[in-house]
Amino acid sequence: MKYNTIIIGGGLAGLTAGATLSKFGKKVLLLEQHHKPGGCATTFKRGDFIIEVGLHEMSGLTENGSITQIFEMLEVDKHVQFEKVPEFYGVVSDNEDFVLPHGYDAATKALIDKYPEDEKGIKRFMQLIARTRKEAVDLPRSPLKQRLIYPLMPLLYPNLVEATRHTVGSWLDKYIANENAKLDLIAHIVYWGDDPYTLSMFYFATPFSGFIENGGHFIKGGSQQLSNYLASYIEKNGGSVLLGKRAEKIITDNGKATGVTFRDSFNENSEPTTILCDNVVANCAIPLVPAMLDEPNSTNLYQKISSKTNSCSLLCMYLGFRTDVEKFGVKYYSNVFQGDGVTALKDIKNNHHGDWSKRGFIFVDYGKVDAELAPPDKSEGVICVVDYIEDWENLNEEDYKTKKEEVAQVLLQRLEKQFPGIRNSIEYYEVSTSKTIQRYTSNPTGSVYGYAQIKGQTGSKRFRNNFLISNLYFASAWAFPGGGFEGSIQGGFLAALQMNKDKIWSECDNEKYVDDRVVELRERKTIDDKTLEMSFVKPAGFQNQNGEHVILHLVNPKVTELDLPYRWLPIVSNGEDDILRFQVELDDSGFSKSCRLLEINDKAIVYGPMV
């Protein structure tokens, strides 16, 4: 069995690369360690709420922009809905709030109205970010052409050059005098990094201009909708998406990648499988790749990345409310609180490392758009704060849980202070830390933006394409062009374009990997008015004990509104039976309704202990 391309990792860059290559007629196999695709672009369910893991608002959906064109090519726009958020953000303070609207003219006017003494610098800022984005798009993709025009770069691409030579802090200090104006301009800095004096102005300007030009957008139903669609596109076009499979080794022969060995993520005792391919895409974190390679490639890659700096992480506190929180004074979709003691740019980095009672944070109210994350009479939000793995990694499990709860109570107290009465309306809350991100995505240190988007790790200094092995490509937040939804999607698309240009392909037949975890329904019966029992064919080699939990994922669920098609369920049959029996509580959930509508021979996938 052979595939044209094997993609290691199912984040947005890997999914986009896979979908694009499938569009080009290539046979793609994508391996994802989690039981759902998307990486940070995923959701999970708690009670009545669909919890959005990563997306607060997405940049880049501009008219004729690269993301817009990619989505049109892959028909994303026909299957995934995007909700434009009301304004870019609102900076909430004890004095007067500052709202940054969408649109260059409106944003410029709002800033100048508040800071007339910095009119010239504000206009220069807006000009810089707009032209930097345009020049970055117009820059030739060919490394050869880039080398040829390098001496003329300041003349041909002056704004791009200026942005790459500056950090956000150094540029603002040069052209803007009022510290409050600077703080209002970078109120959303946590969506890029943690320190304005190391964050590249190029990395800040490009998505910032995308937000300003056509607004921030939220994916209706959560970012899982986009991830699921891209995965389905790969499969619809002849590819395979295997979830719950962890890549262990990239096979090389005569200096070329020739295959990938992987194993079931949910059982370390499962037998490894090796599948051959023409080329490989590493969508996983680049620091994980050396362990997958033989020498000398392993050492060569490790040496190339050893000096690189990882980005910060994020702590997210997910919140489900019994009511619309606007009644408590929440005015904006994205509510920014600068942090105690932050009066200048120089205070930001230390504040991010400081006490949780003083750190700046953002509160996002998904109820301001038709997010479809909560029932009509309820709403959902999230508190987002810069986080670092060192705050959590040396704690045992009990101390970790205790500290998470302590942080949760601090953040709830701060939210209540800003919006009196809101705390009593909370039905659900949960904290995700850098340690959580590291666990579920395998990103070292929980780095959400891959390598830090600092000046020394920007543009051509960021890894791209096949710099190590001629047919091993890199597409992720860790690679070119960078992190975030927009950067990752672009990175996956550019990698696919380069692969198609390199033409490292051979003929493949239509044979696809058969996932032996797919099971068929054999019997469904109602035990009582509260319980439904389902019996599925037991996969060969499956070993279990009564009461052992696995994930049961319905392949074609009939009801999906405000629900997800899987549950952690105990097996109610013993290991000697030739069937797997599950019991599901009969309630109003979409999963329960879908189970009641299952027909004999309908399929599900069991993620659990294989041998």
C-alpha cells in the first residue's frame, strides 16, 4: 500500500495541505494523534455548551485575500459559515472605554479622536500595516527570485523591510508618543506573543491589517466545523484521515523520505504500521521531528532548531452562562483589560509573568455573534491570559488541580468586579493551561504560536518547505509563515503548492488503509425509559474488560446541533464476548438522539485499547 503524501498531524496547516493536495489529485494519508482533527481548532462538549478551544476571532477573510481564495478553491465557503464580530475589540477601563472598530478610516478616526497629538504617527501606523500586508502578498515565492531582488528590497518593498527590521515596541516608540495610545493599539498582543519589544512588527502588522480591513470572524458552531470539513474534503477526494494514530518514525532511504511508521495513540501495546509514500509533510511541532528521523538527519535538524525560542502559551477559562451576559454590562465581543500596573509598553512582559490577580486578560463574549455554542437562553464566553509551562510543569496532579482552581477563583473574582452579578449566572467553568495544550497537541511547552514570532525568527528565518530532506516538507505554526489560524492555513497551502511544483510523485492505486476500529451496529434495544443499549461487532484483536471506558464515535450522526458525535462510554460486555455493548442515557442531547436513530450496520469508531 502506498500514498502520494503522508501528513503527520491534523492541525489546520496539515488539513489545508492535505485538502489542497487532494484537490490536485494526490492520494493523501493524514495521521492525527487525537480522536478529532484540528489541533487547537477544535471543540468539546460540557453540559449544554459546545466549548471552543482556540478561536476567538480569525483574521485574513479579506476581499480577494489569500485565505478567501484558498477557501473558495476548497469550497469551504459553501460548507462553513463565518460570523463577523461587531468590532475589533474594546479596551475596558475605570475611566473611558476605547473601542477599535473595523475599517481603516473608522479605526484611524477613533484613534485620532482620542489621541490627536499622535495623528501623524497613527496615520503612519495604518499605512505601514496596510502596505506591509500587500507587499508580503506581492513578494515572489521563488527563493531564487527573492535572492535576485534582495538588494532592491528597500526600494521595491519599503514597508515590508521596515516592518521586518522593527519590533512592535521599537516602532511604536519611534513614531507614537502617548503610552496609552500604544497600549490601545496593541491591546490584543496576547494573540501574537507576550512582549512588544521582541514581537516582530511584520508578524503583528500582517494579521492586524487583516482584522482592520474586513473585520475579525468567528466560525459558526466553533472551529471544529472548519477542521471537520477539511478532513472530509480529503476523504471525499480519495484520501484517508486516521485519527488516534501517532506517527513514530519517518522512514528514509538514500536521502529521501519513503514512508511513515505509526501506532494507535490509545494503546502503547498496539502493533506499529508502516505505509510507504512519495513525500511527507510534518504538521507536528518541529521539535518533535528529530526523534522520528535516523542519523544524520536527526542531529542535523536538532542543531538547526536548538537555538530557537518557543512562543508563550495561553490560559483559557471556559465559561457557560445561564443567560445573556450583556445585562451585566458586557458591551463588546472582545473585552480587553490591560492589567494592574501596566502604564507603558515596558510593563507588559513583566505583567504577563506576574500575579494572576494583576495580569492583563481578555474576556470574549460569544453571545455577541450567532456562535451556535450555547442554547438560545444561555451564552458562552472565555477568559484568555498569557501563560507559561514553567508555572505548572513541576506540580503533581493534586497540586496542579489545586492551583488551577485557585487561578479560576481569582479570575472569576476579577470578572465579577468588572461586571457585577455575572458570577452568579455561571453554570459551568473550566481552566485550560499550557500543560493542557501540551498534552492534547504535543506542542512543547504548550506553545500555541510555535516558535516565538520575534524579529530574529521572522520571514526567511522561519523554517519552510524541504530545507532538511528534499521530500520532507514542514507546515505548521512552527514553520513559515507563522502561527495563528491565518498563518497556519497559509503555511499548509504554500507547502502543497511547493510540493506540486516539485513533482515528487509516483502512480498510486486506489487501495486505502482499512481502519479496523470501525465497527458495525448489530443490535439496538431500549433497556428502560432512561437507557438505550447498543451492540457492535467487536474488532479482531480487541481486548477489554467490563466497565473499561473507550470513545464511541458515530460515523454519520443524524443529530449534531449543540452536540458532538462521540462520548467516553464504559463497555458493558466482558472481554470474552464477540460484541461490544454500550449503554447510553436517553436524554435530549444530539448524541442520544443520534443513537436512537441508528440502523443495523450503521458504523461507529471505537478509540480504545487495541493489541
